[in-house]
Amino acid sequence: MDKVIYAFFAIAAATASYFWGHQAGQETAQKQHIQQKTLKMAENISHQIQYQTLIELNKVDELQLLVKSRILADKTQLEVQLADPAIQNKALLKDAIATANQVLMKSNEQP
């Protein structure tokens, strides 16, 4: 009988520790997601401030160059992600890459 009780407590302890570990992992993942989202928002605001500053200074050529370089950088990152077999929605990535290529080619044709 004692062995049954010990086995029961061992199973209960293992189950509790599993769920505690699972919950702790979810909390950590959620915190990391929030941190990444916050950093991305800060980066976006930084870009918007740069765009607005160049507009206010009437620096159209510099603004166009900055936008083109950011499109190229983002397109390159998407191409790298496209090679990852774990990525889903590859059609969406391919469409974004194709659109970026069209925009970059069109902008290079302009004098």
C-alpha cells in the first residue's frame, strides 16, 4: 500500500512540475514576444522620424535613397526567411519579394 501511495505522489509531483515548467515557458515566451514587439515599435518610430526629418529639410533625394535601401534590406531578410523550411505562408513572402523587386526596378528606371 505504501508503494502505491509513493507512486501516486511521484506521478502527482511529476505532473505538477511538468505543468509548472510549461507555464513558466509560456510566460518567458510571452515576455520575449513583448520585448521584441517593443523593440520593433521603437525601430519603426525611429524610421518615421528619419523620414519626417528628411521631408522637413526637403531632402527628397536622400529620402528616396533611404527608402530604397530599407526596401532592399527587408527584401533580403525575406529571401533568407524564404529558404527556411519551417516558415509557412511562403506565397506571401514570395509576393512581398516580387513587389519589392518591382518597386526597386521601377525606382532605378527613374532619372
